[in-house]
Amino acid sequence: MLSAQPLERRLQLAGSLLILGLLIEALCVVWTRPIAFVVFAGFGGILLAAGILVYLYSLVSARVAPSKKK
Amino acid sequence: MALPGTLLLLLIVVTALLIGVLVLRPGVTATQGGKILGFFVLFLLPLICAGMGTTYHIDRSKRTEFCLSCHEMEPYGKSLLVDDPAHLAAAHFQNHRVPADEACYTCHTNYAMFGGFRAKMHGLKHVYVHYLGTPPAPEAIRLYDPFNNRECLHCHLGARSFEEGAVHTADPDLLPAAKANKISCLSSGCHETVHQVADLNKVKFWKGTPDAQRTTP
């Protein structure tokens, strides 16, 4: 279920992309045809990269509570 | 599946399960420990999986079974079992002058700088032609570039049988010319019989050891 918090929602999106990428990577490890590397790099690699980028973006775009001035 | 493949698969499954926990319970990343866990699970572990996966696929693409898994290459695999020492590829494969598990790659890679990368680019072109192009008949397949003596000399240079062989030393100009790639080892009337896949119906085959049978069709 999607979280109501924007940061958590982005983390969920990043996680979902990464799980899809890892699933493709796992299939390509089992699949022994020469095209497996192309699928691994072309689809799995893009999904993993997208997941990591969304995660990093979620970190830099997270709002922090303003610190109290003395 | 070999051990590296099993270990990689295990790492992928563990990583996916940990990511699944974060997807189902993203609230755990609110704590400091959760943030560290998130960094490991959503950044470091996927990077490690991708790196290990790439290494695994590159290593697998060097294997003889991998090269021979396309049907166009089957006759080339059979040519490794020709029962005739004059057949260069067969003699190298059967006598383990090249590692039997990486027989194709050992001779057909490029031992220059970025040679492995160039070999992989050629491999990607093979995959493209296999799936989206019109593959030529096995006997019509040609190398992209003439075979460079450098690939032979990678192993043979300095070897006593090569440097002091009777045929090699009969003409004092022969070895310097071969080392300078001015004459080809394969097409100068010396070692011309390599794969000869068009003539495989005329030759006898070695039954091979179980290991040799495993790596060839």
C-alpha cells in the first residue's frame, strides 16, 4: 500500500523499481542464452539505475524540519 | 548452475526480500537505524548485485558452451573434435593448449589494449545478427579482421617449441616476419587448416573425454 508521506512514497517507488530490476537480473542468471546479457544490461540495468536514482532523489528532496534559532 | 551463479542468485533474493520489507514498511526509515538500512538496501546492495551480475555475465560469455549455444556455431564446435593433428583448432582444444572451457575466447579475443571490450562488442553484434539479422551459413562466416599473429604469440612467443622448432628456424627470416605480423601464421602455407567447417563430413572425429564432450555439441 502506498504511503501518504511523499518521502516514503518515493522510497516505495525506488524499492519497486529495484525489485523489478533484481527479478530480471535473477532470471538472466538462470537463463543461459546469449541474449540474457542484453536483457540483463538493457532492462535490468535501467530499472536498477532508475531505482537507485529515485532513492537518491528522495534523499535530496526530503524536507527537514527547520532548526530552532537560539 | 556453478557456485558463483548460485551465490549471486542468493544475494539477489536476499536483497529483494530486504527491499520488500522497506516497500511494505517505509516508516522504518524514519529512525537513524532505518536510514542506514535504507542506504544499504536501496543503494549499496543493488549496486553490488549489478556489479556481480555484470562480472558473472562477462565470465559466462567467455565459456565454450556459451559460444556454441547458437546453432550457427555448432559446426565450429564439432571442428574442435576432428581427429587430425593438422587441424589447428582441434589440436589446440584436444591437447589443452587452450583452456577447454574457454577455447573460442582464448584464440578469438584481442590481446591488445581494450581487446576484451572489442571482443564483447563483436559478441553483441553476433547477438544482433542472430536475433534481428540474417545469419550467414556457418561455412560463410568470416572474421571481422584478418587473424592477427599477436593472438598466437600471446602464448607461443618465447616457447621453445616455437622459437627453436625445425620448420620455424629453417628460414631465418620466417620468425621475425611472423612476429612482426608481416606474414600470417594461418594463411601463409603454414597452419592453414583451422576450422574447415565445410569439410566436416569428410573427416574422422575424436570421441573425446567427458570434459570435451560437455563443452562441445
